[in-house]
Amino acid sequence: MPFSIFSDTHFMKEALKEAQKAFEADEVPIGAVIICNNQIIARACNLTERLTDVTAHAEMQAFTAASNYLGSKFLDECTLYVTVEPCVMCAGAAYWTRIGKIVYGAKDEKKGYTKIKGTLLHPKTEVVQGVLEKECSDMMTRYFIQKRE
């Protein structure tokens, strides 16, 4: 992976901006950005309600946008920043993209891919967890509290 002039915190803040868009659209507030060569090449948030599509997770939208931008199905030189740990579906898609690195904020204790025994990610994918964890977790908590009111 090339050296980044920006920190993981910088790009996670960008993913949080995407999560805020989802929150405001009454979607589960998960946001994602994909970077390549220190540049954001894809931004996405959950669109499952708007598109009536259970596969329209932020990560899936970001993978599609990044692949279109690069003209390649492989994202091995890219990093995915996502506010919440990817689910099994998104981890499987990450495997097929060969994403170079995944950085996520909050763990998903119920539906996160780490709940599955064994690895779902490509063996060369680096993972960093817990970046801006509190901010990412707090947004999810606020969303679900609001849904229960």
C-alpha cells in the first residue's frame, strides 16, 4: 500500500459524513469511502430503503463506484473506510474485489463478519478497526433510539 499523506481518522470523518446523509434520509447510518493514491474515488451510504434493495449497503455501493472509476473489478490498491464493521455479504464482496485494506469504526456485535469462524476477507486484505469508534457507534445508537420513539 502506498504511503498516505492523510490519516485514517481523516478518511473516517469523510465516511461519517456519508453516514450522516443516510441518517438524514432515514436509512441505517452507515457511510463508506474508498481511496486510491490518497484520493477519494468513491463515496456511499446505505440506500436499502430508498432503492428497496437489501444489498444496497454502503460498502456495496462504494465497491461499484470505485470499480467504475478505476475501470477494474479489483481494488487491491485501494482502502475502504466504513463506519461500521462490514456484514458477511459486504465482507464476501470485499474478498472478490481484493480490496487492499479495510478500516472500520464501530464493531457490529450482531451482524459483523467477524462473528463467522474463519476469514471471509482476501488473505492480503489488511484490517484496522476502531477508528473513531465512539463517533461511529454514537450515530448508530442515536438512529435506533430515534426509531424506537
